Amino acid sequence: MKKNSWWNLLRAIGFLIVFVIVFNFVQMHFGVSDPRSYEAEVGYLKEKPGSLDAVYIGGSAVFEFYQSLFGWSEYGIAVWTYANYSAPVLAMKHYLIEAHKTQPNALFIINMNAFRGWSATTNSAWIHHSVDYLPASLNKYQMIKNLTDHMDTEATLEEKLQYYLPIIRFHSRWNELQPWVFDAAETDYKSSRYSDKLLKQVTDLSKSYIKSDQRLDPPADVQAAFTDLLDYCDEQKLNVLFVTCPQSTTKKAVEHMNSLTDMAVARGYPCLDLLNNVELLGLDMKMEFYNETHTNIHGSLKFSHYLGKYLIDHYGFEDKRGTSGWEDWDKAAEEYNNKIAFYALDFEMDHAERADLDAPKLIRSTAKDQTISIYWELVDGAEGYVIYRKGGGKPWELIKTVKPTTTQYNNINREASVKYTYTVVPYRTVNGEKQYGRFNVQGISKTAGGKAK
């Protein structure tokens, strides 16, 4: 009888363990429908503990600016962008704690832009983005309490429970669930992004961008949250780098971040201020953002190149490309680069030297039978122009180099009824190497007519 009692107890304990595991898995698939947050947080758990060189923590500015697979392709460094859509101020320390669990020896890069808000309060949507895809842990539940205690509107007990048990809110979402939520990502791009906005959109920030060297104390609750994060870094003796990235925001927000940067420096932590030193990135402020706060793929390439080189120069990470145990990163980088080649030019991907030459104004395109003609205006200082084309299922390719006096190119024998896109890049030659200027990243398009030969 006693033996049966022990057996039943063991069965009950086993059932409870299985139930907790299954329930936690199900809970993580009833979160907000956002593959960006899901891939950055759940995909992170697939990485081998202790393997990453660095973990870059923050909000959407993190995974829209730095693409992990660009850093891998160029330098062989494994940097994971551990971020989500919102990144409330009070969540930042908890993100760091979560990342520290599995990558204790990594460099932790903290994006300061997450602290640019006017207060540390949060709202329901931000909380769901922050906690829905985290595995069950004491840190997660402490984060939920911290965030729900500082909501912009007071939450009822029932409303608070939905953060602890998302299934309460999303129990009817089975018909909405996408395949990616059961395999940690739509694609295995190591948290690198590929959204239509990142790849295609352009917003001109040349007149709205603000820099400042002034300091302004941020709100008390923001200072307290940042101090709490610094205290954790001190206690755990973490290797931390603070970074600001270029965004179009208010002068007040810039000055708040400047003050917080001073706080970090006073604690002995290095800070890389790319918000006030955007010229270091060589960004084209007219063409290389997709909205006021995020770079598009062209700006992201430049940011990734700069930050990757900074990490190599200052932290001496080893190049792991082609080495045993890193085959999945090699494969992911190859697939990602092939995808991006439809949106970025080869010299951007190779980070060739750039020249301070204006983008040629693309005047018009015409089609007559199978010939497409494009026209542009001359650029002062150009020694010539290179012409790129994509279309018919092929990525951007260099098709012609022309003289500095040329303003027209006729592309003959195009396939009938196929839409082609062209762009023109000015260049100059220095020590036998071409340096490429700015260009219209969206290009100019035309559909060929006539019959294909």
C-alpha cells in the first residue's frame, strides 16, 4: 500500500512537471502577433549558452539598425539583437538579466535610445511586447510587476493577470497563429531583419534631424531606472558598452540621453554616441532612413559596418566564419545576403570606400519596343557613373560604366512586359579604386514592351 502511495505521488509530480512545460510552451504562442519580438527573444534561446560575442539590448532601433548577419559576413562576430518593438524604460534591466542568464561572458551593448522617453510609465501594448515571449522565470514575473505598477492608467486585477497568463486574453487566437510561432522564426536569419519597410521605404531626415551637446536631467523615474540598471552592471561586473543611434527626435530627448551617457561614463562604462556624431556613419540623411527613427537597409548596412568594426577594434573578437560549430551562422548569412542583394548594391554589401558626391537626379525613363532608356542630371566632381539594374527575378547588377559627360543610357533587348528598375551612381577614382557617391536607392522603373528576342 505504501509502495502504491509513493508511486502515485511520483506520477502526480511527473504529470505536474509535464503540465508546466506544455503550459509554458502554449503560453509563449499566445502573445502579440509580432515576429520581430518573437525571433529576437525566442530565437535567442536556440543559441548555444556562452557562445555569443555580444548581445545588443534595446527596442526596435536595435534590430533595424544593426543586422547580426552583416557583422558576421564581414567580421565573423556573433552579435544577437535581443530587442523588441517597445522596450519600456523599466524593462531594460530585466532584458539584461534575461540575456545574462545564458550568455554570462558576452559583451552587453545597451541602446540608450530606449531611455529617451518623457517618463518610465508604460501601457498594455508595450507590456505584451516585452513579456509575452519570455520563458517563465522569476525575472519575467518581476518585470511584469514592475511594468504593471507603472502603467499610464491603473490596471484591474483581471487586466494584470493577462500578462502573467496571456492565454486569458488570446484564448481565441488559434485561427490567427502563424507557422513561424512554432519554429522560433519565419526564417533563421539570426535576428536580422527583412521587413518591407526596412527594404523599400525612404524618408528624408536631412531637415528634421537634431543634435545637441547640451545636458538636461531626464525625469526622476527615468534616472532611477537607469541607475538601477547601472547598479546591476556593477554588482555583476558585466562588460557593457552603451550606444546611442541616430534618430530624429526632440532636442529635449537628445539632451536627456546626453545626461544619461554622462552617468554611465562616470561609472566607468564606455559610450559610443552615434546620435550626435552621425557623420561617423556616413549616412545619407535623405535616402537611408525608412522613417524618423529607423534606418532602411542602406543605412543599416553602414551602421552595422561601423559598429562591427568598432567591436573588432576595441574588443578583439575572433573571426569564426568557416569554423566548426558555426555552420548555421555561415548558412544564415549566405541566405540573408542573397535576399538583401535585391535591395542593396554590391559595393554597399562590400563596404567599398564612399565619395562625397551627390546622388544624380533621375529625370525620366522611357520604353520603345524592347529598349528602355533612362536619363539623369550630371553631378559635379563625378569622374563617371555606374549603372545598376534589377528585374525579371534578378537582383541588382552592375550593367554599365559611362563617362562623366553622359546623361542617358539605352538598355536594349529587354524581356517583353518585364518591369526593370535602374539607378545611377557617381564615382571618382582614388589610388586606382572607385569611390562611390550617393544614389537614388529606390531607382527609376519602366516596363519593356515589344516581343522578346
